[in-house]
Amino acid sequence: NAGVMQNPRHLVRRRGQEARLRCSPMKGHSHVYWYRQLPEEGLKFMVYLQKENIIDESGMPKERFSAEFPKEGPSILRIQQVVRGDSAAYFCASSPVTGELFFGEGSRLTVL
Amino acid sequence: TQLLEQSPQFLSIQEGENLTVYCNSSSVFSSLQWYRQEPGEGPVLLVTVVTGGEVKKLKRLTFQFGDARKDSSLHITAAQPGDTGLYLCAGAGGGTYKYIFGTGTRLKVLA
């Protein structure tokens, strides 16, 4: 049973470009979370999704950031017109109904 | 806004020593989890506590949920170098599964 798969593991973008981060949850998990982590810090909640629905996006910046979890395919976190401050590790977690979070290995975004 | 403060922020101890890490909030949580994260990897769940006053043990690790469900502690007995890592608490409240993470405690155990 494969764990949570995130790709790419590392992504380099120049300022103004777009970053797309993908997350395939564990089999049977219908809940997906995205968190952002800066070096030497904890995880900051961004968004919580169920299939085709955004449940809570209170942690996501209103501009340039969007997330989706389509009926088919992975969840995608999209960052448009990236800036240097977007450089961070982005972690995806999936969960069954019980709420236990299973994390992927993260996608590390570097904005030049 | 729910906030979880962890203390200490950093801890460096010798192998064999005991330690306690604290996770505090002014908010009530329906459940609280502890995770350990190693460099370059995602956090890994250690335990979930849901009942006020609950104590759970995982080998040398003892987890306690406060009676009022606002705080928790993690006690490690006879720490080993393999315990080195970032320890994170995470709480969910209000009948949701939106987990808010604490500020983290970075533990280093020296051989």
C-alpha cells in the first residue's frame, strides 16, 4: 500500500513563474491537507479538501494560491506568479475518516 | 485563532537522560496528536489522544493529554540518539479535522 506521493520533490522557479505541486493520497483516503513549512519552523495549515470540495482554505493566501482535489487524479496546489517568499517545503497529508494524518515527503520550492 | 505553543524550542541532551516536551494552548481541542519529523522527510504520527487526562505509552515515550484538553506533554525516558528530530504537536477542535500544528521542539540526543 503506497504512502502519500508528492511530486516534484524539488522545484526551482524564477520570480513570476507558476508552481504546481501534486499530491496523490493513500488508497482509500478521501481527505487531503496542504501545509507549508519554513526552515526551522513548524507546519502552517493552508487548505483542507475532500474529493471535489474545498472544506477549509483559511490558511491559504487569498491571491496567487489555489488548490483542487478532482474526482480523478491527484490534488494540486498551484502558486501563480511566485515570489521569493514562497520558497518553502510544502507538505501534503491524507487522512481516512478518523483524522489521522499521513504525510508525504514534501515538495521543496525554491524561487530564484 | 487556535495556537499551540511548544516548549522548549530547542533541547540538546546526553544519551540516557530523560526529558519532557510541552504543548500548550488557550483553546480546547477535541483531539491532539504528536508527530516526529526528521530532516528532509514528512512528519510521522506517534500518537493520538482524545480524552482529557488520557495517558498513552509508546515504548520509552509517554504522552499525556491535559484534563481540560488544552495542553499535552511528551516524556521520553532514557533518550537515545535515534530520538533526535523535530517533535510537533497538532490539535483539532470544533468538531473538525483541521489540524493546527505547534511551533515544534527540536531535540538532539548526543551519544
